[in-house]
Amino acid sequence: MSQNSTVNRRFVLASRPKGAPVAENFRLEETDLPKPADGQLLLRTVYLSLDPYMRGRMSDAPSYAPPVALGDVMVGGTVSRVVESKDAHFKPGDWVVAGSGWQDYAVVDAKLARKLEGDALKHPSLALGVLGMPGFTAYMGLLDIGEPKAGETVVVAAATGPVGSLVGQIAKLKGCKVVGIAGGEEKCRYAVEHFGFDECLDHRAANLGQRLKEACPRGIDVYFENVGGAVFDAVLPLLNTKARVPLCGVVSQYNAQELPKGEDRLTLLTTAILKKRLRIQGFIIFDDYGHRYPEFAKQMSEWFAADKIKFREHIVQGLENAPASLNDVLEGKNFGKLVIQVGKEAE
């Protein structure tokens, strides 16, 4: 892998957003190319993953992970090529998954990089989607917390997103009825025709609660929660006794400047949890399930190779488009897993 630049472009966090991020919250810098020490790798970013959790890391409010410090590079998962290796397990040209963040080049500890091998090399960007963190989130959240059983009804919001689309497909593989919720008729149609959902409802249309009730005449046994807000309000009354709700995110609240208020809403939720013995469990995928990644990788790779799992990517060209593209993710404007192509696959 040839090194064809002496300059590294990087986006750092310039200020903390109030509400939706704006261009002024980011600063594009140019720095000298970093140098790896023993046990480290110099990586050239090819693909950068953009995910909703990044909005939380821009805030300094208490959370499960430390915030990005002002002046530091924005965090993000990457698929990269090794430019220079100071570790015997890697060589120049190797494809790796790492956490290089929003920049052209990065130095990382070799122990924090995972080499791509086998079928993953045919489409490296999928290591950020169906074969990466979103796929892992869908797999463990649905199967370990949701515990779907054949004949049950599974509902998932953001049905064409990188997590929701896989939740639905895995649930179908387990013999469930699957109802998706998505934004817009085109996405809903795609969820049914391409991902194999039984039905998909447009949350932008009127009377979501009534339409969901009609789509789920036997109630909801598993609801995979990644949106919150009005979608959850429609789901809650339809949850069956002992329903399971894996909770990996609440994207509808990420740009909110204050938490939702209302004792009545909290009372409705806690009463439902008690009366119906609901299991609502939040999880952080690598914190809670990192040790089970090999299990996921083996099974998902087998399903993918057998063409039992479909995917859709939304690839945006150019690192400079990362800030605007993050807002697209937060607002649901992307269609599929949004990935920034930073560099060329072959250089």
C-alpha cells in the first residue's frame, strides 16, 4: 500500500451542538501524517461509518461512553488499508476494521484493529454494516433479549435502516411475522419487496396506532426499539403480556435540548411494564456482547453467503461531506447503511 500523501485531513469537534449539529460544530484541519511506533499501524481510511450514537458523543452529558473532547477527532468506525506496519501480524495493503474516526489517516494500536479475511474482502464496506456493528446489534438484541419464537409477531422501527432491516430478516428466518415501521412509502415498499417483511407502515401517515393495531391483530410479542417518541407510543398499548423490548437507541431524542416531560407518560409506561410483565432491556453492543462477536460473525457470514440476508448501502463520496451526512442519519434521510467513502479501494 503506497503512501501518496504527507498531509492528513481530519474533522475535529469545534463546539458542542445545541439541538441538531451545524457546520460550525466541526473544524476541518490539515496536519502532518502521523508516524506509527512499535506495535502500531498507520492506516489509510477507505470507508467511514456514520451512526446515530455519534450525536451523543458530541455532548458532554453523562453517558455510557466519554464525550469527544473539544479539539479531538470525531469518533467513528472505519475500514482501512494498512500503509505502514510496526506489528508482525499485519503488512502493508491489509484491509482492517478499526476506530480511526473522521480522518484520512490514523495511527492505531495493532491490537485494536481486526483484519478482514475471506469473503469479507469481496465487499469491504460491509464490515461497517451487515457484517459489522449494526449487524451485531440486530443479531444479539433480537436473539438474546427479544428471544423470538416461531409464530410470534415482531415489530421494528427504522425498518430499512442498517439495524432494523436485519432485525426483520433475522426474525423471518426464525419463523415470525414481521411488521416494520419506516418513514415514507418508498422505504415501506422496499422493506416488504426486498427485505421480506410481511408489512411495513409509514410513520409519517396519519393514525399510526390504528394501522399498527390492524397489522398486528394478535398483538406484539417483540418490539425492537431504536427510535422512541411517537412510534413507541403507538406500540406500547399493543404489547402482549411478557413481550420483550430490546432497546439499542432512541434516535428521535438525540437532538432534543431537554428530556421529554410528563408524569402521565411515565405512569403509563411503568403501569404497562408491571401489568404485562414486560421486559424492556437496554444494551450497548460491544460493552455487553463483545465476547460473543465470533458467534455473530460465523452465523451472519453463513446467512449472507447463502443469500438469506439482503442489504442496502448509502455511500457518500468525500470526507468533507461527513457533517451534513450525519444530520441525514439523525433525520432519517439516508436509505440504508450510510458510509462515507474517504479513499479509494486500490491506491
